[in-house]
Amino acid sequence: MATSNPEAARLPLEASEPLGGLGGVPTIGADPFGHDILEDPSEFHEQLRGAGRVVYLPRYDVFAMGRYADVRAALVDWQSFQSAAGVGLSNFKYEKPWRPPSLLLETDPPHHDAPRVVLSSILSARALRKLRDGWMADAEQLVGDLAERATGKVLEIDGYADLAAAFPIRVFPDAVGIGQEGRENLLPYGDHLFNAFGPSNDLVQKGAERIGDISTWVNAQCARDALTAGGFGEAIWAAADRGDITHEQAPLMVRSLLSAGVDTTVHGIAAVLHAFASHPHEWDALRGDRDRIRVAFDEAVRWESPVQTFFRTATTDVQIGEVTIPEGRKILMFLGAANRDPRRWDNPDVYDLARDPSGHVGFGMGIHQCVGQHVARLEAEALLHALLDRVCRIEIAQTPERHHNNTLRAWKSIPLRFHLS
Ligand code: OVM
């Protein structure tokens, strides 16, 4: 069986098991981690959704799903589709992970439960209330400082570097409670981590040289005595003192914050800025009704899906329609394709504040759904309030440039022109 032999499991299907019990699986030969598709995945997503409920990708000998209903159902069914074998292409049963597995992302119940309960409480909407006023003031200051660069009423900035990357880097490390030094490592760490969920292609190779030093720095920030009072990090260690988690688990949970909490939010905020720049009437609508700020961010997460994909692993033979996914096989869940599935969304490619984006799978779904989503929403909300105070129109000043990552739908630059009020 291909599934019990790691060597065979990586061969193309034809070579290991000539479509025997897998007959009838639609096959797509394209490389979803290749630069063309990373630059613009929309055609591939359409092909994937159109081909069937489950598709086989011979390039990586994995299965894939792109329709909303199937992606959602699989994410919710953690019993059949486990995370503990890793949520990247690599199967932890056969290959040593590049870093110790995450206690949240790369586990399932029962091991997942205690870390999840602890972090849900530390990052709950209620627990974040005390951060709100400070983050609003920080956003006003950031936008105010940028506005000083304006020529008359026109301000040209890079929406990626000057806002989307600048704001989370300004507020999030303080909220966790890490020191000032070395914060420039956070984005490269996340970039490599999210590349490493994919195949070991050029994007992974490019990060490999620096990742040792960067990981050493990240891991050092997770120690109790590296964390300042009042932050999320200290709260994780306090949970260990209470016995809710062990003292061995605490540093790995701090590492989860530093892993999942920076690049995701940065590219989520970039998505909302790009959405408004490319849909100017929606900015007018938001200016007329600030209560739609929450919808503005969630609709941007649906529209862009900053986290495009995660894998699961079948714990048993799973039948989906005509196809049986054999036990032990990897399935690539296309969150980005599901979030633009016309079977679920009207005019899915349009960024639309009038729709209800709830139910999107941009934060995942089920027991692993993003535990930091309230943090992300608060960051986006603070920044949008500050921009609404000063900016009456957002335009694209020059063609934005994508940054390619195996997992993230990311930006390198978004040249914007703001018209100040
Ligand atoms: C973690 C982790 C890392 C990357 C992503 C993520 C989106 C979690 O270390 O727990 O969730």
C-alpha cells in the first residue's frame, strides 16, 4: 500500500497504485505552488472547483478540495481529517518536522484541548478590551505621522510597508510582551514558516540559510524571563502555574503567537487596504457607516484569504462522492478557492460590504479555527478608524506587487494615493 510506505507515498499515483480503487478521481497536473499560480491563483481555483469535489494532484501525490461545502465539511471533521500529521505537505509520521510541532496547529484532541482553552481565554474579545484604547491611539499616531509627508491634500505611501506591516509590528510584539531587540526577525520567521507548509521549492530554499538564527531568536523570546509583565506571554506562563497547561508547554504556546500572529495579520490588513483601493465606492460606504468596519475586515479575509491553504491527513478511508481518499493520505484544503466558490457566494470576486461574509473559511473552521481572530480584527479596526478620520479617497498609485509564499496570499508593495479630508 502506498500509504504504509513513505517512499511509495511520494511517487506519482500511477507508479504506486494504477488508479485501482481510485478510478474516476479527476486529476490536475498544474503546480499550485509554482510562481504562475502564486501570482494569480484564480484560474487554478476555478479549474479545481470545476473538476470535482475531490481532485488528485499528481505533482505532489496529494488530494485537494476547493468547493466551499466540501472544504468546510472537511475542516469541521477533525476525526477523519487530522492535523497531528502536520498541516503542510510533509507527513510527520514519516518525516521529521523542521521545528517541534505546534501544540495548537499540529495536534488534535485530546492534546489540543488544554492549550486551546488557555489561549482562547487569553485572546478572547473580552480580554482584549483593555488593549483597544491604546491601539486606537497608536493607529492615530501612525496615520498622523504619515500624513505629515502629504503634499497638500495628497499623501502617497506604500500601503504594505507603511501601514499593513508597520501597524502590527508596532502593537503586537508589545501585546505579547517580547523585548525591543530583534523584532525585525518576526516577518522573515513567519514567511519561512508559511513557505515550509508547502513543498521544499525555491521559496523554502531561499529562507533556509537564515532560519536557524531566526528560530534561535524566536525561541529565546518564549522563555518566561524574556517576557514583560501584562502581556499574552506572561498570561500563558501564569496558566502553567495554575496547572491549566504544563511548564513545558508554555514556551511552545508563546511560539504559536509569534508564528501565527504577525504575517497573517499583516497580509490581512494589506488585503483590506487593497480592497478599498480597488473598490473606491466601498470606502465611501464605510465612511457613511463606520459600524461596517467589522464586516470590512471579514469580507477582506473572505475576498483575499491571506492563508490560502492548509493540508489535513486522512485518518481512515474517507468517501466523498465517488472518491475514496485512502487512510494516511494528505488532502490540500484550498481556503481561498472555497471563499470564492460561486456555489456559495454571489459575485464572489467582488469585495462587497453589503454581503454577510460570516461563514467564510479564511480563518479556518471547527476546532482549529483561528484563535487569534479577535486580535486581528482589533488591529484592523483600529487602523481603519484612524484612516476614516483623515482619508476621503484611496487610489492605487502604481501597480501593486505580490510577494510569493507557499501558503500566504501576500504583498511586497501596494503604492497608494490617499486624498486627505
Ligand atoms: C503555530 C502556528 C503557526 C502558523 C500558523 C498557525 C495559522 C499556527 O505555531 O501554532 O495558524
